[in-house]
Amino acid sequence: MSMAFQVPPAVLESLSPKSRSCIENLGVHQPGEIDISNSAVLAAVLVLLYEKSDELRVLLTTRSKLLRAHPGETALPGGKVDKDDASLVFTAFREANEEVGLPRHSPSLYTVSVLRPFLSNRKVVVRPVIALLGDLSLLDKLKANEAEVAHIFDHPLEAIIDPILALKESLVGKGSTDWPYEEDLHNTDDRRLAFLGDATYRMHRFRSTASPIKGLTAEILMTVAEVAYARPPTFERYAPEQMTDFTAVLRALEQAEQGEQVHASGTSTPIGVATNVSHGGT
């Protein structure tokens, strides 16, 4: 079901023309209807945008190293949808409140849109909720929940599709634990995803002021930035034959799981994955 949100005109007018155009693009974006009703696990993440020095930045966290899942990795605030949650938007803001202390109800927070689903490597269907923060003083009041979050930081949104723009940031040292790669700003490798029947996937990593932005977080932010700035990245986002249509991804997951079940019974080999090489669907 599509959801309609509206940022007040006065708030939009307070932004630079470029940032205003980005928020308007995100607000009118229609990701299309995708049936995820049969998904076993559903989650929502908050893509919180705000303007500093005439550019949009996105709030990020480094996950606690004490966590069992993805310790020490960069993440957007978010988590699984509880049965009592009223909506995906409610889930995203509830989780952001728990993780970084973002107020659940503030007159300076505006929901912009909800993007298409993404699939994590733990087979969780994730919906990004995009919101705009109008009062930057709220950022000074954020506090990491030490059980879940080791660090709170931000990154220029446009640098996700044009990494050279991150050069003005106080980036972590090249060759450090947080950036052990040869490339200065952006690293990729192509791999096979076993849980999708060995489908091809390009892993992206972006150098930041803290932990690298990679994996699902990078995927979500690339899509957000592409929609916001109405242009593709300065690099090749997808690997050859990588699926880019989410319906195809869900179909591949179903086929792979059916194949595993048949293979476990000893009656057949796993079902292969049909890939959609179209770069649409973002």
C-alpha cells in the first residue's frame, strides 16, 4: 500500500535549492507495489536527512562490537517490526529513539517517504523510511545506547553516488582498521550469494569518518541518493547479471530455499536462480 507524506512548504523553503529539490524528488518517488505479505521477518530503518552548509547529510551509527549480528559495522537506525507497531514509520522512529535517543515525536521531524524493500543477508525484508530533520539542535541531544551503538556520525548523502565529494571530510586513515583497502574512497568486490542460489552481487564500501559504509546500508543509501539527485552513481553500481528488481530477488530466495529443502531430502539438486539483468527497479 502506498503512503503519502508531506513536508510543510515553509520547511522546504528553508533549504537550499539543491537540497529542496532532493527532498521533493524523494517525496514524489513511487517505488511501485511489491507484495511482501509472506515475508517471515520485516524490518524498517530510518534514513534521517538534514542540511548542513547547504548539503544533505545522513545520520549513521557504528554498531556495538558486543552485538552478535554485524558487530562494529555501519548501520542506519532501525530494527524488526514488532507485532504492536502501528506502521513501518512507527518502527523506524521507535528504533531510532532506542538506539540514539532521537525523539519519537518532534515538530521538527518530517516523514518524507518510504522506499522499496531491500533484502538483508539474514533474509530480513527491510523498508527504508526517509525523514527530514529541521532543527539541528536535536543532533546535540542524541546519545548512543551503549548496548547497541558504539558511535554516532554522519556522511554527505551525495558522496554515496559521487565518492570524491567525501574528500572534504575528516576521513579515517587509509590503511587503518576502518579502511584497510587500496582505494582512496570507494572499494568494491563481486561475489556470489549462497542464500540466493549463488546469485551475483557487488559489495560496495565507502570510506567515512568512522566505520566504512557498506553492504545493505550502502545499497539503501545509493538508492536514496539516486532518487534524490536524479542521477546514477559515478561508478558502475551493479555486477554483470546482478538482480536489481526486488520481485526477482524474492523469487530467487524462494527458489533457493525450495532447492535446499529438496536437496536435503536427497531427491534432487538445488534449483538454479534466474537473474534479471535490468538496472531498473530502483
